[in-house]
Amino acid sequence: MLKVAVLGSCVSRDNFNSKFIPDYKKYATCVLHQNQMSMISLNSDPIPFDEKLIDNLSPFDTRHFTTELNKSFFSEMKKYQPDYLIVDFYGDLFYGVQKVGDSYITNKKWLFKQTSLYERLDIREEFQMFFDQKDRYLELWKAGVKRLFNFLKEDVPNCKVIINKARFIDEYIDKETGETKIISESGKKRYINVPVYNKWWDALDNHVIKNYDVKVIDYQGRHYKSIEDHPWDMFYVHYDMSFYQDFSRQLLTIALEDALKDKGALATN
């Protein structure tokens, strides 16, 4: 049984959800999910807070906000010692960060401001990599990535990192007509420039792939579309079911290759 942790969004976590892959529990268990967290937030100091003030959220979102503040990802990774850490950079691309005092959180203020705590935080600036502080953002992001890999080397040395090269998509299937339509032109979702966002996603993935020892799940130009009856609704990263099947096949291939390699290494010792 593979022990898997996810540092990323639904594009990675949904592959360990029976709504998408009904039989995933036969081969994997997801022991930890750090949702949509910017590498800049991950690399920042914990922010003191009163737990009672994280109110008005679902249990999932409460945990999400709590872990943004307490930065518990590292201690949880040490505790669970997963075999694989699956990483995607959706949080950095779609949200960016907010500065809170001398620390940072991922800029999900649309969610976090629903709590009594949010207005009491020392909120300062917010910025994304696409705008006027691009160089600063990338510098802080690279520092976060470096800390992550240094931590894994020291504290979770048997964990292999898999970069999930998911991408934003801009087409969906209209459930009434069956026609292919454009998400960014639908008026149903916030507009984003999908080619620009994907160019930056390429850049982030490529930096990690070039500089660190990682495995890669690469869809190699496969053309996915969103669907209106997706469990989380139609969106730029809510794909038709073939995406999740492709991910699972590649994950199992990686795991099999690693197992055979490890077996071969034992046989030669």
C-alpha cells in the first residue's frame, strides 16, 4: 500500500477520492493533504491565532485556514513519513500570497475573511507572480521550494517527490447541449488568461524538475475538458474523468518501476 501525501490542489488530491477513482484504496492511502498552499506561505513563520475565531467554515476549510497559519505541514510529514509527496503549484498560480505581519499566507481572502479571525490579523500587502512584483514573488517562491527539498532530505529521506504537471483548461462540455464552450468566456467563473497561466505553470514545474530529484506525471498534450456535472462543478482545473485515470496509471507505473529498482538493488547487495 502506497502512503501518499499531497502538497497542492484538487488536481492532485482528487486522484485519491473514490468519486474519481473508485478503487484507489486498493493501492494507496492519502495520509496528508496540504491544500492549495503557496510555497511562500509554506516557507513562512507560524502566525499566532485564537482557534475559536476560525468560525463560519466547513471542517475542511477550517483545517485549511488553520494549517496556513500554523504551518504544520512539516511536522505532519515527519509524523507520517509518506512514500510519495505529490506536488502541484496551483495555489501560487491562482491565488498568490498576503503578507501577515512578517509572515505570509496564501491569498484566499474570499474564504478566510468569512471568519472572525481574519479582520484581526495584521494584513498587509498582497501580490501575485503575474504583476508588478514578479521578480520578488519568484525569489520568495524559489526559497520556499529549496526549504521543502532540504527538509525532505533531512527529515523524510525515503519520500520521493512527484511533480503533477496538470494545467488550466478553457473548454467545457455544456450538459444540456453537449456543445464545447469556453470557460473564460462563460461569465460563470472568474476570467483568467489560460495560456499565460499555463506558461507560468510550465516555468514553475521546469525550475523544480531541472534543479531537484523528482518524478513527473506528464500528460503530454492530452486534451481534457471540464464538465458541468463534475463533483466540484465546472472549472479551469475540474477535468473530465479521463484525467484522473491517466494520473492513476502514471502513478502506478512510477511506483512499479521504483519497486523493481529497489528489488534489483537488494539483489545485488
